[in-house]
Amino acid sequence: MSSLPRRVKSEAKALTSEDDELPSFLNSSSESEEEEEEWEPKSKITKKPHLPKKNEGKSKKNAAARSAVAGKKGKKVTVKEEMDVSLPIAAAESNRMQLLKPKEEDAGTKQKTLNQKPGVTKKMEPNSFQGKNMSLESDEKPSTSIPVVGNPVKHEKSEQDFAFDEPPFKKIKSTACPEGKPVKSLGGNKIKEEYEMNWDIVQTLSEITNVEPWVCANLIRLFKEENTIPFIARYRKELINNLEADALREVQQTLEELRTVAKKTHTVMQKLKKEGKLSGCLLTALLNCRTLEELDHVTAPYKTGSKGTKAQRAKQLGLEPAALSLLQNPMELNLFSYIRPNIKGLSTIQEVEAGVQHILADIFAKDKDTLDFIRKLCQQRYICIQSALAKVSSKNGSEKDIDKFQLYHEFSCNIRNIQHHQILAINRGENLKILTVKVNIPDGVKNEFCWWCVNERWRPKQFLKPELMRILRNSVEDAYKRLIYPLLCREFRSKLTSDAEKESVMMFGRNLRQLLLTSPVRGRTLMGVDPGYKHGCKLAIISPTSQILHTDVVYLHSGQGFREAEKIKRLLLQYNCSTVVIGNGTACRETEAYFADLIMKKYFAPLDVVYCIVSEAGASIYSVSPEASKEMPDLDPNLRSAVSIARRVQDPLAELVKIEPKHIGVGMYQHDVSQTLLKATLDSVVEECVSFVGVDINICSEILLRHIAGLNANRAKNIIEWREKNGPFINREQLKEVKGLGPKSFQQCAGFIRFNQEYIKTFCSSKKTEFGSHALLPKAGAQGKKKSKPTPCASRQPNPLDQTCIHPESYSIALRFLSFIGGNVNDIGKPDMQQKVTAVIQKEGLEGTATRLNTTVHTLQLIIDGLTQPEGFDIRTDFDKPDFKRSIVCLEDLSVGAVLTGKVENATPFGVFVDIGVGKAGLIPVRNITEAKLSKVKKRRSLGLGPGERVEVKVLNVDIARLRITLDLIRVL
């Protein structure tokens, strides 16, 4: 950083002062003056000051003797190789396989190219973002000194993508495609980031996440190109070694953390250099930091407090020479000469000694070697975290709140063994002032540390008089007790809390995914019941297509139960409804008992009525939201919640995306963790689920569209407006006509959008003449604004491939495959197609067929899936459905040893909560969940069970007083 020119430094300063905030799991609790940043994946920073970077690259490198010549050569060679390299993959695949080009180019030029990097960087910058296909190369060779990190890097690509798009894009499209399968031994693994550190980002990312380096290199490029996780997971499998979305999210999160560390490190370096404190040794230590905790450890001795410390006040009184003299030249030190009777702090010898002691303690506590020694000492000793009931809470707190933390009233655990949920529970108890928490460092650590300081690290250079030796010893003890011990406690708790928060967010994401992918119950008329006492139970009957048929209120729990039963029976018979969905809120158990009793008596005959209990978390919040008012304007908010409860069974995904994920209630301590990180992770999970399930563009709601990969609220709104103005979409190409939906957005969302072919054919045949003349009008107006839009008649034909999961970039391969097997696009999803595909694959093999079609096995498998899956295929059919019942069991009826079936409600690190139909969920402790008991059919990344899964359990213990049931897992059903 010392070689930065002035102009670059000023830009560095501007860029590093962005008003962001770090996620709490990255926060170190040691004091820091720098603002820390919050991780927000996919945030698009739309600032313009990145274009001049080309020139900055030049100014930075002009000191290098070889830059001018090597730069010119580097540019030509690199671009030429880019054009000539090719893979035997269909032209439609070129966009995807471009990601491998930087790798192969580097593999070809080997170390020569790497050695030329400074020169190449300088000249490559103008071209590095010119086309979508080339944009990833720039990630490998960007300028290394300009402090831009994380999202600004993404922004640079997207902005220049459209500015310099055309010529290179066309050239690349005309070349043959890159050669062969993904190369694992990447020459391009050495990706250069905007902030240079002593560690390689690809290697470090690989070590932390246990993902192969070549995959990490590809992912860094893919994320830089603003590809979404659902798109990468489905359509770039060959580049990521078939990783799942959860693993991709973890890599993305870790990448953001590493970039944040690099950014903050360079900010600190600039600050220390300005203050004249940046030595060569410190510079190396800073560039070696991989985490914010390490960075904080290195920088702690050099931080200046905002308010005057005891040491600073003593220095202002002129006692610093005395303190330094005590260490350097104690024979000549006379403390009595510093006494000034009229000045506070110098009036007596005791005050002078105290001032000297404070200065020495400050020196010791900010010394790097001293801090390294005490930290190393702590690693070898038993350090425990302890919690106890606070004295104040025992007087003031409510008994109910205090009982919640009963486990932690006298709690002690080694910090190496403590569980994540225990840390979060202790933190919550401390925030509520119910618990007091402390980190206990043994006295042996203090004694050994004090001996080492006095006899080794801070041993005076000359003989010390006894009174001066006493001051030295007191200074060391004061430094430990007042400064070093609190610092260590903060560090330990910060690390424990950040790890616990991270695990909590990941657990919430896993639970949410499982809940959103609950199998829908199609083709049934449903009655939703929102239970209540005084204000009655709200009823809503919805049709198989989610239309509201009837709403009502019945008072089941106020002595009118029999009369209301007649009304319910009449409604069920009138609408031929045999499924009742009861919300699990207030009065749920009583309402369930009421319906179970009527069903047992066959009151609703001839209908065979069943019921299920569904979580109503978030239904009340949604019922008063603007979205609900827009969707059901004439309905009372109380009745809207009953509609929401019924729709949660009919199509859980479409209904639950309307509710903010954190209100769905499948997390652990979600209110105690970083809300920005939680929101970013949960939004990513929702996007993944909605995208993988897919949406029918002509009937889905605006809310659902927002969550498709590549779309946002504005684009979803524009799609709906286009649909209302022009009629239904006929094919995917028409999406390009929507305002604000550019090439990148289209690439990300196209594969996840479906078209019902029967509906489109009917529409086209009935409106053929009218449609042809009408279609030209809107386009004529749009042409002026959007020059690149297709001609009006070009995109009016239905394409049967649009109903599949095949991406438009692979349509040409899909058509070649169809002609190869002798199939027809109109047979997609039919048994004939299945037979033809099976026959060819058995004869040629998957790899052989992929080679003949010049594509990859992953792409071919996706095409086969798309062609053979029946019409209306839904990935959620593999997941669990709601548990329908006819009778009820009470908590009092449970006996130890009873075997029951239930449904997982929530999963936490300490166990899994299961609804066994008694009104209170039972807990399977994590020790009872072993690999042998889990289903072999479902592929699992961990031993965890997720919400919605059906399990068989045995009752181990029933505590009626505390309403606690302990269960043992027998098997997963």
C-alpha cells in the first residue's frame, strides 16, 4: 500500500468509507474505530466511480520496468487465446463454458502468464468486462491495490457489461466452443482480489469450506458475474462439481467474510501508516490475518481510546519519562522530584507512583508479544464460562421468566465444549438481567503471566530498588486485572457468540427450506379454521384453485357448540368439502377436540371428514399487511387469516412467501442474531425454493414472482403489468420485451419460469386473428424506448420446451437430442418419450450420448429430465404431506414406552421438536438421533431432521407440570 499514488489513495479512502455494517458473527467485541460492515449477498451497489479504474491501474504500475511492453503483449496474447480456445460443446452452451476459458488459458501459458500478471492487468482492464462471456476473466487479473471489495466488484462488471457489450460478444458467439470437460487442475486458481493479502483467496476459501480449489475458483467468478445460487446450482453443475445450494451459500458467505477482512486490513494499514506506526513486521502480521478476530488481535495494541485513559492523564502530568526511566535506567530515577504539592495527581509520592503504574500498565497491555504470550497460555489451560442467577432478577423478575433459565442458574462449561444453543441462551438471560455471566481464567494463568513479565519480557536493564520493583509488580498485576483480562473475556465471548449466531442462521435456513417444500395438497376443497374463544372461530372455504367460496364466524366455545355444528355440517355438504385445516394458535386444542368428537360420531356423514393441524405463525401479521389488503380488499382481516391457513395446506410455498421468513417460527433465537444476515440468508433460501419449484408465468402472483432468481419487486411488477396489457406470455423469449429485464436477468430467471402449453394453445387459437393485429400496437411504442427488442412477429409462437426445466441456452442441444432419438417436441412428458430416451441411453450410454451432442453429462441429464418429466411435475411430491387425523390424544393419556407417529415441527442443534398430536411438541434430544435411524432414501448433508418429516417415536419421559415430553427416535417414515 505504500506505493499507492495520491489519486488512488484518495479513491481508496472514499471507497472504504461506505456506510455498511458487518454481520454480528464477524464483529469482534474489542473496541474498534472502524465502522464494520453487514453482509448483504446480491446487493447491487449502483455507484459510477469505477470506470476510471483502467487509468488507475496504469498509474499504479508505471514504476515497473516491464509494464509497458509486457502490457501490450499481454493484451494481444490473452484476447487471441480467448478467441481460439474451444470446447466440443454446442454453440448454445458457449455462454456457460466460457467460465472455463480463463482456466485453460492459464494452463496453456503456465507460469509465463502468471509472471506477466502486473503488465497484463494494466492492459486487460479495458477489455476485461466487455462481454458477458469474457467478464469472468477479469476476476483473475484485476488491479490489486485499489480498495474495492465484495459487491463493488460485482457492480463494476454489470455496469460495463452493457456499456461495452456488443463487439466482443458477437465474436465470441461466432467461435467454436471451449474444449472438453471441466479442468480440475486450474492454472486459473490464482485469482487476484482487489485487496492483496499474504494468503490466496481460492486456497483459503477451499480450506475453510472443504470445497475443492477449482470449484472455489469457478464460484468466485460466477458470483462476480452476479449469477444467483439457484441458477448456479441447476445450470452450472459441471463448474461446481454438483454442489448443493446450501454449500454454495456457505461458500458465498465465507467469501464475503474473507473480502471484509481484506478490506478492513487495508483500511487499518492506511490509518497506521498515516500515524507512522506501520513497521515491516506489523505489515506482515496484518497481511497474514484471515479473520476479524486475528486482525483485532494484531491491531489491539495500536488502538487509541476515544476518551482519556488513566495512562493518558498521567502522561499529561509529565510522568511518562519517569515510567520509561524505570524500565531503561532505574538507577537515576528519583520519583520525589516529580512531586508538585499544588497539582492534583502529583501532590504526594503515592499519587506519582500511581501515575507511573498506570503508564506502565498501558505499555504492557498494548505490547504484541505480551498479548501473544497470554493468549497462548490460555489455549493450554482450562478456561470456562459460568452463569448464575442475578441477585437483582431474583427480586424483580417474574418467576416464569426465571424458570426458563433454570438450567443456567448454576452453570459452568469449558469454552471448547460449550454448545451453540447454550451460548445463545446465556446471552439472552444476561440481556434480560436474569443471569450474570463471566469467563473464568484460572489464577495459575495470572501467576505465570506476572512472573514472565517481571523476569523476562519487562525485566529492567539495571538493578531495581525494592520500592521500584514493587511498582513494577503492581503495574503488571494492574495491567492484567484492569486491561488484559477484560480484553480476553471480550475476545472469548465474541468468538463464541459469532459461531453460535452463524449456526443459528444456518439452522433457520435449513428448517425454512424443508417447510417451504412441503408437498401441496391439490384438488381438494378445504375449510380453514382460525380458532378463538371470545371472538369465535373464523372459517374460510376455498376451492381447489384457491378461490374463496365462503367465509363465516362460528362460536364453538361459548355454549353454542351444538347449534354451530349444524352450520358447519351444512357448509361442508354444500361445498362438498371433506378436509378441515385448523390453525395451531389460541383454542387450537379445544377446536381440534370439537371436530374430532363430531368426526368420531360420524356427524358429517356421508362425508368422510379428516382434519390436520397447521402452523399459523405469521398469519395474523400477513392478514393486516398491504399485500393481503390488495389481494382480499373486501374481507375482514380476521377472516383473511383463515384463508391463509387453508392455503398453507393447498400450496404452502405460494402462501408462505407472502410472510416475512423470520415470522414463520422455525428458527432458534432468531431475534438474538444479526437481523441483516438472517434476512439475507432466509431470502436466499426462499429464492432457491421458489426457483427450483418453478412458477407458471401466466397465473402466478406478483409476490411469488419477486422470489424467482434474477427478478425483484420492480421486475415482477413490470411482468404483471405487461401480462395485463398484452395478454398471456406465449413463450420465454417474450420476457425480453418486459421493461427492466435485461440479458442477465433473463439468463437467471428463464429456466425457472413455466408455460402451460394447453392454456397457451387454446388462447392462441381463439385469439389468432385479433391477436396478430393487436400485438403490433404495444410493440410500436416500445420500440422507441428499447432498441434491442425482437421483432413483433418473431416471438409469437409457443415453444413446448418452455414447460420444462431446460434453459433456453440449451434448446439447440435439446432439439438435436430429440432428432437423435427420433422424438417430437409435442411428446414431451409422455410415456413414448420416456421409452425412446431410455432405449438410446441404454444403447449409447449417458457419456457417449453427451460426446455425440458436444455437451456435458450434467447438461444432457437436465435435458433428459426436462423431456421425460410428466406435465405439471412438481419436485415437492417427494417431500412430506400434512398429517391428516380423525381422533385426538391428550398429554395425560401419554405413557412412558408408548410408540407414536408425529411430524417434525422445528429442528435445533440440541434436538428436534415433534408434534405427536397432544398439543405440546415433544423433544428428541440430539444424542438420540443416529445415522442408523435415518432414512437411507433421502440424501442428507447432516444428521438433522427437518420440519415436515414424519417420524416414529417412543415416549421416554412425560413432565406434565413443566409440559415437557422427551422422545426417542425409532425411525423416519
